Amino acid sequence: MKTFMNIKLYVAALAAAAIVPAASASIVISPGTGTSMALGYQETGSSQVVVYDNQTGDLDGSVGNMSVQDSGGSASPDYTGTFSAYTTSTSSSSILQGLQLAFRNNTGSTQTMTIEVTEVGFTVPQGSNINLLNELSGTLTNAAVGNSITFSSYADNTNGWGTTSGPGVTQSGPATYVAAASTPLNPLQSFAEPTNTSVFATNGSYSLTDVLTITLAGGASANISDTTQTSAAPEPASVAMLGMGGAGLLLVRRRKIAKA
């Protein structure tokens, strides 16, 4: 698997026919030939778009980099913005991260956008206790009360494409920020949600999937950073041994104090 990948998505989404709950916006990512990463996006009420690295819709010919532009042809797009994502792997952890996601709702009504990024073939780390961390932060400008950003992370130890449910899938999150009403004197809201952690097991290749849902009032904008990270967690036996060791040291110290 490549140790570094970068994706850039330039989005001008189609106008939404109606606003329905964000969970109904379903992006289906299936295997792409000769690639390990895919990115899909969908505005609620509009058709989904899925693009694979170096395939139709990818304007960047280099391996591991994608530049995608919506070709829906909307004369008055609801959302405009950019999206960058990358993956990294070290000897002890793997990361699927979205950075500097910048969106603006150009309409006069509330609109929702869902973005999904998947990469298959992660191999680090391995074991029966792998931490899956989920982090979300960013800013909203000119938001209305109830506008929201929701981010969920998924690990699939069957290495499936875009898998967010079923056997072998572990979810971390969702992390959700719900906006207060912005005011002319305070148009900017900053947020950093608490880290969510789940644990899964794997002894082979696994996939990671990010799902980000953005609901903004007309004229509002968002800048978002999201992170899905895996890292090795101590085995339960190791944790127990550490606890026993600490208890032993405490007992020795107490005995020395008593003798003194």
C-alpha cells in the first residue's frame, strides 16, 4: 500500500429537490479496477458521484493523487468547495484523514452534503486489539441554530469497499457538532469534538472508511478537519501484567516505609 496519498475534490453539487434526514443519503462504493482508494459525494436529493484514482472523472494522471470536478452542470450550485484527503502508514499506525474541507451553501435554504472516502489494503497494525480513533474539528461561519457536522469512522477486517455495516465492521463515532445561531458580531464558531475510540481485531488486510455529513443554512460555510486512525492497543493480558507490576511496586514501597 502506498505510504502517502493525496486527493483533491472540487465540488459544485446539484440542487437538492428536498431535504430529508442525512442518513438517507447513501453512497455506494464498489471495487475500482487497479486502485485502492475511492471518493464519493452526494447532496441529499441529488445523484451520487463516485470517482476512483486514475479512472473516469479523475483529472490528475499521477498515481495516488485525484482531482475531481462535478460535471452536473448546475447553473446555480448549492455547494461549492474543496476537499483534500490522504492516507499514511507508519510501523505502528495508519491514518485516513480529511483536511481543510471548505464548503459554502450558495442557496437561501438549508442543504445537506454527504462525503465518503474509502481505502482498502491497510496492513498496519495487526492484532486482536486495534484502536480505531475518530476525531472532528473545524469552524462554521454564518450558521443557523441546528446546523450540524457529523463524522463517523469505520474499519472493516474483511477489507471491503465502502463498508459501513455488517460482519467484520467496527464503527467509531459519530462525532457531531450542532451549531448555535451565528450573529453579526460573532459569525464564526469553532469546534473540536472529543476523540471517540473503538477496538477491533484483524490479522490481515483491512479497509478504512470516513463518512462526513454537512448540513448548512443558506449562506453558511464550513472548514473541517477529520481523522480516522488505527493504532495497536495493549493486549488485555499485558494490561493485567502492568497492573500487577504496579501493585507489586506499591507493596514493596509500603513495606519499606513500615520498616523505616
